Amino acid sequence: LSADGEITSKPMVLFLGPWSVGKSSMINYLLGLDETPWAEPTTSEFTVIMHGPKLKTIEGIVMAADSARSFSPLEKFGQNFLEKLIGIEVPHKILERVTFVDTPGIIENRKQQERGYPFNDVCQWFIDRADLIFVVFDPTKLDVGLELEMLFRQLKGRESQIRIILNKADSLATQELMRVYGALFWSLAPLINVTEPPRVYVSSFWPHEYNPDTHKDLFLKEEISLLEDLNQVIENRMENKIAFIRQHAIRVRIHALLVDRYLQTYKDKMTFFSDGELVFRDIVEDPDKFFIFKSILAKTNVSKFDLPNREAYKDFFGINPITSFKLLSQQCSYMGGCFLEKIEKAITRELPDLLGSIGLGKKPNVLSCDITGCGETPKNRYRKP
């Protein structure tokens, strides 16, 4: 389940990609800052850039200890990870509406990657909560290796949030850049299995002037398009949040149905002479023998892709004994109704109605820079010819 801080949090923009492709410089540029105060080019931290009254650094252990923040659940990844988590408060208007997250570079030489914490699990936590995911590449060193392949597997189902950035585009001549653009799609095609490929932005996201004899006009238009894309995500933050809550409600519903089915199977198999622990261990070890997961798919509107891992329930019931639960049919009251009926109503009617009512009140294709501060960023863009 999500903490309240996650539900009330601002939209999150996540920056992923190989080492030294310019992720930190890109964030720096979008905020119109001349120097990057939070990261060296060899950054190995997860850096959260958020709004604050003055430039200030916050240690990961402090961020995780504050339950009001949306990052307190990160504590579960352990102290080694929290030492690699850092927060930076920056007094910038756009950060009043959005939070940027810079991630450690993907290192394809696996010997160098003694991280000391579950890197993929941490990435998944951020991916699951991101409203927009920028995957940044350097055209001079395209290297799609094992760790990047793993990352794209984790991005499955989030294709609509992904944007590919071909950064430092003015470091190549036009003909070479076209070759690299084709090579990038060739490398990524097996990893992104969708009908419509993600949007690719080709530009150089830093304050320096573009190199001469390169496609300056194209690069500038690409920057403006990216800013409009970012602004649209900020404008749609309420819809995204409602969709996020509904997604979690679906997970809660499936979890409740599964626990109920485990409990019902346990009660059916128990006799006066049974050893309860042995009976339940048999069920947990091989739930398919008792059709636990198949019965959920057969009786309810559940996608097989939403079903959790069977192994997870061994750990879950190791901590939460089956005897501590009540059947869903027993969790009803005369005044309050039934738990399952209430969550079904929220998923099928209340949250979609709320989403619809917000959509009706919006004007299409209107960019409100007064609200989002998009007109303020990036200041440095106008230095370019």
C-alpha cells in the first residue's frame, strides 16, 4: 500500500540511462542553472531535486525518516541504499509543480557494479511512481548491454511514459547522427514491444551553443517540444494521480481476493484431527494444486498480468499467519456495507467518474505557463543561436 505522502506527492520525472550521457547536465539545463550543485559527472547517487526556499542538501536517512515525504517507503531498501540517496531543494518555480529524480549511470561492465544495494528493485520503485521517464543516450557511445536490457524489461507496461533522449546531438555531423538514430531504434526494437514507438527527442540539452554546421533549428524545436511534453504531464497531474490510486486499488482488491481464497481453502481442508500448520504449508508451497490463482482469474475481472508472484505469498504468510485473517464475506456491516463491494465501487464507478469530471473541465491543448512556470525554463535556451 502507498503512504499518504505518495498519494499527495507532485508529479515525478525520472532520468535513466548509461553513465556519462548528460542526465545531470540536462536537469541542470532545464532548471536554467549554470552549475550543477548536486552531482559530479561520475554520480553514483539517486538524487531527488525538489522545491525549497533555498539551496539545501538533505541526507537520504532524513528523507526516509520523514513520513510526510513521499520517499519514506525507500527505507525498506536498507541503510546502504539510503547512503546513496540524496535530496536537493532548489528555489525554482517549476519544482513547485514537479520533482526530478536523477539516477546512477548504468554501467555495462558488470565488474564495476558492486553497488551494495538492490539497484534494480530501487529503479522499479521509482519507475512505478514516475509520471514521465526520460531514458537518455549519448550518440557517440551507444551500448545496449545486459543492465540496460534489464532496465527496459522493468519498463514494460510503462511505454506511454517513456521518452528517449538522444543527447549531445550536435557532437555528430548530420549524416552520422541519422545512422546513430537508426542504430538506436534497431537496438531498442526488441526491448520495447509496442505498436507505437516512444517519442525520441534529438538535441543537446546544455547551455552551450550548438556546434556549427549542425541542425540548429531542429535541435531548438526539439527542446521546445520536450518542454511542452513536460508541461503537459504537469497539467495532467491530477488525472495521473487518480489513475495511480485506482491502480493501487486494483492491487489491493486482487490481494484481498487471494488472501480470502487461501483462507477459504485452508478452512475447507481442515478437519478436527488436522495439523493446521502442515495443512497450510501444503497450500502455500503449491497453490496451483488448489487452483487458488486460477480461481481468481475465473471468477473475477482480473488480468493475469496483474496477479502477484506466488512466491511472495510464502513470505507474506510467514509474517502474517493465516489464522489472523477473516473471510471477506464476514467483513460487512449493516451501516458500512462490505469491504469488497466498496473497493469494487471505487474501481469501477467512483474513480472513473472523478477522472471524467476533471477531464470535462479542461480546455484541450492550452499550455498554462503561469501555473507551471514553463515559461521560466530553460533560461539558458535563449543563449543559443
